[in-house]
Amino acid sequence: LFPRKEKKDNMKPKHPDEQEIPFRLRELMRSREALKRPHPSGKRRVPEEKQQQQQQKSKAPGDIPVPRFRRGRGESERSYICRMQQEVQHVLFLAENQLQREPEKEEKAPEKSKRKKEFQKRKLEKARKKREEKKEAMLEKSLFQDTVPFGEVVTQPPTITSRPRGQAPAQQAGRKQLLLTPRLGQSQVSPVSPVSPVSPVVSMARRRILEEERARVIQAYRSIQRRKQLERDPAR
């Protein structure tokens, strides 16, 4: 009923010698030729829009924009000169009425406060100490961990073969050099022989003096007690 249309995709060209170059290939060839030919000014031409954006970024707040003159299409020479004069007059007016600028007094970017810096420093120090403690704990755990082979049986507790560091060997009872040994009347005591429990010998004169002193102290104590009792009796 309807004539069948032939698909033109992937068809053999009718005239291979007159085949047209694809658009992408033409663009690639044109760009290669442009790279080979250097620009007359020696630099690649940057689009005007990019130049204007760069100028706006470099401008500080309060700067007067510098006009760039370019004659438009269809604009007469007289109108072009008048437009330039108007823009120049406008720039001069802005320059005369511009406020006095003092860049040295302008506010600088706010820096971090000293308190905040100290807080950050303490936080980092705390994290570092925590990592070190964790590392030491893991090392200590690995040192005190014993590997027990499979099937090993323990029948008795372990025996201590070494004493703690810095501790002298234990001495037998009665052979220690006591601190009050010289007070007991023995200037030198042999570490081998035990200390004798017998009290030192006291002379007769020394014993008499001690007895008199003891009697005097007892008499003074009794007199004090008697005086206190007499003071309490009249009060009754």
C-alpha cells in the first residue's frame, strides 16, 4: 500500500571521491591550524567577558571602574566621541567626590581567638595521650599473655624463681640488724648470733639515782592530787 522508504543510515556513498568531511573532523582540523598560526600580538586573545570578570575580582571595594572605549557597530564618529567625553566626565566627578581611604586602618580578617587556639591545642594533646595509653596497654597485654600449647595440664602452682627488682634477699629471724640494738647496751652485734634478751647491767650509783628520782616524782604526784581534793571539798 505505502511505498517502503529506504534507510539512509550506514549506506555506501554514491560518489566516494566527492564525500563530505564530517563536522567534528572539520572542527578538529581548524583548531590544529589555529594552534600552528601564532597570534599577531604574540598572545592568545582572551574573551572580553573573562577580562571583565578578572578586573572585577582584582578591584578593591570603593575603586572607581575605569571605562574601556570601543566603537559600536553603526555608531558614528561624533556620537562615539560624545559618549567618551560623557564617561570621562563621570569618572572625574566620581574621583573628586570619592571618600578619603585609609587602607592601613581597614579591618583585617578576623583571626582565631587565643582561647579557641588553646582549646584546640588541649584537644589534640588529649587525643595524643589517649593514643599513647592505648598503645601501652596493648603492649603490656601482649607481654603478659602466655601461649599454652594444646593438651597441657597443670598439677601445681608455679614457683617463683626470681625476686622483685631492688629487693634484698630475705634474712632469717633473729639475724637482722635492729635499729635500737645499740641502745640495749651492745655496741656491735654479730649478724650470726641472735640478740640476747638480757637487759644491760646498771651500776649501784645509777640505780640509787633512779630510785630517788622515782620517789620524788611519786611524792609530787600525790601532793598534786591532795591539793585538788582539798579544792573540791570546800565547794561542797
